[in-house]
Amino acid sequence: MIITEQVEYNDSQNTFEGVVAYRKDTNADTPVVLIAHAYSGQSDFEKNKAIELAKLGYIGFAIDLYGKGKRAKTPAQAQELMDHLNSNRTLLLQRMQLSLEQAKKLKFADKTKLGAIGYCFGGKCVLDLARSGEKLKGLVSFHGLYDAPRHNMKTKIKSPILVMHGWNDPLAPPDDVVKLAKELTSKEADWEMTAYGNTGHAFTNPMANSPENGLMYNQNASNKAWNRMKLFFADAFDNG
């Protein structure tokens, strides 16, 4: 049985509302995996990923980067919410770090075994967390955005990184992929990348259905990416 709970946490100006999922038989010192949302804000998609992570024996924590009640209903609203953080990557990082600190306080959490995954905009968010020098057991970006912030340009990356990429993603073309690889290498990261051919942006989302814009669900790639993530975290959490 999976239990889900809403969790509120705060900075000096805002209240955020995350969703936690864990198995009923969960004991203390359980690894926690954060889920950073796509550009529309926390949704059932991320909540379901938290549940799936709970089924694997982890605590899934679908975080909130926009604030309680700030969820986009239209693409224009989503773009506005995302642009607010894209234009202030320091603020974006602060909210990721706030969510990370909240993860350490969760019931049953092992604060020494933390990981994070992110989708689309959330993929950028987990990469920025790695770029800050935070040391997690592992970070996974699913069809993320790869542009680097202007701060933390020389900070060494201490968290292992797995990048799951659709090769035909128009939001992360090959030049961006190469730049990311060079950046991660220059910062001495333990990184790996899997690219799926004939696969575009948002390939893990069954609601993605805009092939003319390069956004299309790909069940085969989605399943492969999730299975690779499972192995990645099993190894990361088992090795101390």
C-alpha cells in the first residue's frame, strides 16, 4: 500500500506544497528521490512518479518550485511561470536547495541518501542543483534543458549525473548536448548520457501530442529510460 501526503514548506516569502509518497511498511533511513516538475508546475504526472518511486522502496517527493496554488492552466501561463525562474537562476537554485532541505526533514528519510529526477524544465533544475556543488547520490534529467547558468561556472560537480535525452528534441539540439557534455567533463563530473533515436521532447509524458513542435510521447523510450533510472539509483544507494 502506498501512502501519499501533502507537505508544506516555506522560505521567507512563499509557501510551497509538495507531495510525498511512501510504502506503508516504510522504515526509518529510507532513500528520498525528489521529482522536479515540468514548466506547468507540479501536476499529477509528478505525483504519479512519486508513487512509482515509492513502489521501488524509496520516498518519492514531488517538489514545488513555483509556490502553493501556482499551477499553469494554459501554455502561456506555464511559460510565464517558468520564465520567472529562467531569468533568475539564483532564485531557481535557492528553491531547489529549499526543497532539498525539506527532503532531509521528511518522515523516515535517510538524509545521507538523497537523489533527484527532473522532467523538461525540471531536468534543468536538477542539473543546476548539481552545478551548485551539492552532493547527492544521483541526479537524473529526463528530456531536460541544458543551458548553463552564469553562476557556478567553475564549481566542481560532486553528484553522479544521468541524462536521458531524445535525439530529435528541438529544445536541446545536438550542439546543446555537446556543450553539456563538455561542461560536465570540465567540472569533473561522474556523468553518463543515453540518447534515444527518433525521439523528441517530453517523450515520457503520455499527454505530449504535438509532433509538429517536436513534442511526442514515446512509450518505448520512456520505458527504457525509467528502467535505466532504476538501475542507476539501485547502484547509487547501495554503494553507501
